[in-house]
Amino acid sequence: MLVYGATYFISEVPSPEFWEKDLEEIRKRGMNTVKILAVWEDVEPEESKYRLENHKALLGLCQKVGLDVLLEIRHKNRGFPRWFTKNYPESMMVTAEGYKKLDSACYNNPFYRRSSGRFVKNVVKEFKAYQCLKYWDIWNEPHLNSSGDHFYELNKMVCYCEDCQDGYRKWRAQQQTFNKQTTGDGWQGIDIPVLSRFTRDHRDRLYFMQEVMVNEAKRLYDLVREEDNRPIALHDVFISPVFPAVALGNDDWELANTVDIYGTSCSGPASTGEEGGENFYWFTPMVLDETRSAANGKPWWNSEWHVAGRILPLSANRNRTFETIKKEYFEMLTRGTTGLITWAYRTYSNTFCLVDIYDRTTGTFDHMTQITRRLKEINHFEQREIRKPEVAIVYDPTNQLKIWEETGDSKILHHATESIYKYLYDSNAMIDFIHGLTAGKASQYKAIVIPAPLGLSENMLEALKKYVAQGGVIVSEGCFSYLDGYASSIQGVPAHGFDKIFGIKIADMSPPAPSGKDSALIFKDRDGREFPAVYRHHYELVKTTGAKVLLESETGAKVTLNEYGKGKAIYISGLLFPPTNYSRDEFYNTLAVAGELIVKERDKKNCKLTNNYSILDYVFETLGMKGSLPLAVRRDIFGSLIVYHNNNDAEQMVKEEKDCYDIFSTAKYQSKRDIPLAPGETKVLFRE
Ligand SMILES: [Zn+2]
């Protein structure tokens, strides 16, 4: 069943008189679920004194009206009780500089564990009798760094309380790499890495904190499970940079592994406050694909669809267009999401609401209702089969941590990944992110693309090696695996046997410069024609030892292709991604430049170039995967529906094999005839 509904934020709803009317309206508009928050401070306003009557009244009304309930148990993130901070000041998280964070208790602290455990248990015991309650959500946006800043700042990093220091020392002493000779006192003598990132120990501390987060998720899960059998969800938020191993200290794959349903808080333009704001069109599908990949076959939700857009103080209610709501709605459905929970129905703060405090319904809510009603009319509301992912992008947290250690830049991997993602998205590929790679999983992909592979984990390297030997295709950016386990550079790059796989050796190199240090590089084809491109400054002297050179510049081979085992390995020297983010038009697409040269090189006599031809297009073509769609037009399926997204700012034409009609305009299109897609349009067609 598609869980579809709105968050009813009890501490922000004006008054109980609204409740029944609001719930009736939610149901009438085709929603089946309400998300209710049991915020710690509201439910337990004084230590061991509970205030439950509001929640019970609301649950009773949901039951009466016929709505299901997802109950989020909120113990962090603005729900932290003041009495706890006052009564247990020694339990608060401590930053690297030694300050106590007054809004966050430490997960390793025994007082926090006792108090939060009692709160969670009591909530479950008190509310589990309500039949309308169908799901629990145990953790809203688990982040180590609660400052809300998603880039790494050492001085704000937590937690350095005594429990965490001891916990880290004991954890460290159990690691294989631990050398007892270096600490005369045994584990008590282990150093705590604080403000320098230039240490393997610091990465270990982040691994340790990731484990702390995962253990906390398991603890919360078990507390609920001891009392009740309903499915348990948890949801993260992915704000740029999308992968949070460095800045937020968590690992989505590991967190997803602890629960029954995984979710994200995924916003469209709400993140910037503007329709079509920076990065919006690429951010949403990428976050959805990441959440789907992290859920690894489990049901996954958008647990906070910030659908309404931010309404800034004193500004007019900023309604969003039908087109953009339709786009987001179908981006989610065609990826197989099983839950769409909007944030929020009615709020005082006047942000992200479907109905405002003056009782005005936003246009956004009307658009959503129109789409939902139409899907119900044609019996297409429930979850449908989705396309199988064809291509995977590697995400390896070890690699992310080593890149940050080497360069001090927590954004390099994000930018490289985002740019590759968008390219594949524009080429109409269904994309997975891979974190752990097993042989069975790898065999489903026609190609695996590896962004910024400076220090991949040994497990990932082994898996990739097997994948190529057995017939897979890898496409890698440069600097391949030149950082060892200590993030020091290795002799003989690419290491770990990848020199044979790529058929090259790196004779000389410099590491990539941090963000903002980009420069223009001139590519040349063999006729001497020059192609300027924006390029992350990096120098790599590539010597081929069997690979075929596809493209070169004045510093030698830039793109090579090698056959290895039954597969192929393509190496793109350097980091070929735009300097800030892909979706800004002013940055020239360097992948496109490389692709153009490759095509010319391959087929000089009969060369039909299109703009934006990329090396990834070349790989697709080599594999027989290249489709007939125009660039930046996507075609997804959702049961009998075909969903087109035209992400170009010009009209595009597509064709279908069968007769079909537009479910929103009822315009009919005959088979094999042109179907126009307006600039930016999402068109949903029913196949006859
Ligand atoms: Zn701590």
C-alpha cells in the first residue's frame, strides 16, 4: 500500500477545535495516513510526569475519521527536554573544543540512555492500543553534528565527553591495526584525536561514532520491539553534500540495516526557498536514488516531503506550480517509494504548510489532490513495478573519509558524484548507488562508474576487480587508489593490481586541489584541435602498458580503455567534474568534451556529433545501451503509465510504440507519432 499523508504537528496546530475538521479534510483529499510527533519535551514536560491527553485525543479522532497513523517518537532535534539539560548537565555532548552542547545528550551517557529509554517505552505502551496506529518512526534525521552545518568543522564535532573518550579507546584497542607497543598503559593510553585531521586516528574516531549512531538506532528499535510488533521506520536527511560520512558521522546503509522502513526528508525548492532554486532538479532524484539504494530492498519513504515550499516571513504564500508538484510526485512513484508523507499540514511558523493558520488552502495542496484523485480514478495509486537499475555509482565511506583527510575538502566526492549522477540521469539511466558490492548484485549492472576514487576500501577494490574479470565495465575518474590505509600515497599507482586492470601506470602525479582551485585545461585530439574545459586542478602522467589511448592532452593520455578478463576498464585521468555543481549552466561540461573527442577519434569518417556527447554516452553505446531519447529527457514506467520528464528549456519530441493518452489533459497520441514535451514538462501517459 502507498502510505500517503501529511504530518500533523501537534505542538504547532492552533487549537484542538481544528483537529477533526483537518483530519476529515486530509482524508477527503485522498490521503490515508497522518504522521503525529510525540516530542519528548511535550509528552514528558517534567521528569517522569507525562502529558498524554492531547495525543490520545488526536489518535482517537484519527481512528474515528478512518486515517492510519505513523507515530514519530522524537527525542532529539528540537524536542529535547529542558528538564533533562538542567537535571543532568554532565550528560550533554561535548565539542572538540570542550563546550557542552545544550540541545543534545550523548548517546553513550547512562543518564540519557535511562531517561530516553523510559520515554520511548512509555510512549509505545501508552499508544499501542490504538488500532489506527500502523507504524513507528524512531529517529528523525540522525546526525552526529547537531549544529545543522553539513560541512565538516572540526571544532563543532562531537562527542568528546568522557564516556565517548573511553568508548573510543576501548573500540580502538580492538582494531587489528592497533599496536600495543605504542601505548605503554594499554587502552587507557590511547590518544584522542581532536583538532588535527591529519591522522588515521581521526578517521577511526569517525568510524567509532558511526558505530555509536548505529548502536543507538538498534537500541531504539529494540525498545519499541519489546513492546510492539508494528513496522519501525527511521529517516535521515540528505543536505548537500549528500553523503554524510564526514560531516554528519553517519552511514545510511548501516542505519537502514537496523530498521524495517528507511526514509529521507527530501525537499524540492524548499531547501532554497525558490521555485527552481539552485540544484533543485538534480537534488531530488539523486536523494531518492540514494535512499532507495541505502534501503537495499526494504520499503523506503519520503518521510518529510517538503512539498509546500518555504514561505518566508512577511512574504506572500509562495505556491508551487502544478508542473513541479507533478514532477516530484512522479519522480518518487517511478522509483518505487512506498510512502509520501508531506511536511506539514498546518503550522504556526507558516513554513512548508498545506493549510495556513488563517485557514487558507495552498495551491500546492490543490495540485497534490488533483494528481492523487486522477491516479485513483485510473486505479494507479498503489505501488507499481519500477525499472531495474542499469548503472551503479560507487559510494564508499572509507574513500570519502580518506579524501577529506588528504585534501581537507569534504565536498570533493559530493561534487564528483553529483556531476556523474546528473549525466547518467540525463541519459535516462536508472541509477543505483553501491556501498558494499557483492558478486550477485554487481552482475545486474552494465557499468559501474567510480567518482574520485582516491582511497577505496579493500572490500570495494576486491569486488570491482571480480566484477571486471567476470565481464563488467568500470569507468573511473583519475587518482585511482593512490591513498593507502593511512591516507599516505602509495608507490605504484594504480595499486592493488588495478594497473593490470586499467593497463596503465601513473608515472608522476599531484593530488587534487581543494574546491575553488579549478583551472582551464586544454584537451587536444590527434589533429591538434583544441578544446578548453573547466577542470579540477590535478596532474597525472599516464603511461599505457596495454591500454588503448582514446584521448590525450599535452600532459599525455587522458582517457584510456583496456580489456581485462571478460570485461573492460576505462580510466579518465584527473577529476572531470565541474567546480561547484553541475546544474549551474555557466560551467562547461568537461565530460562532454571528453566524449566528443572520443567519438571523433573512434569514427573520424562518419562522425555524427551531438552537443553534450559524453564519455558515459560512449560507454553506453559500446555496451549497446544507448537509447533514442533526446538528452535530458527521461522515460520512466509506473505500471501502465509512461512518465516523461523534459528537463530541457526547449520543446522535445518523443514517440511511443502504442497509442496513449495524457492522463491530465486527456490529449490522445497515436503510436509512432510525435508527442511534444514542453520545456520542463512532466507528461504522464496511459498506454492503451
Ligand atoms: Zn559523548
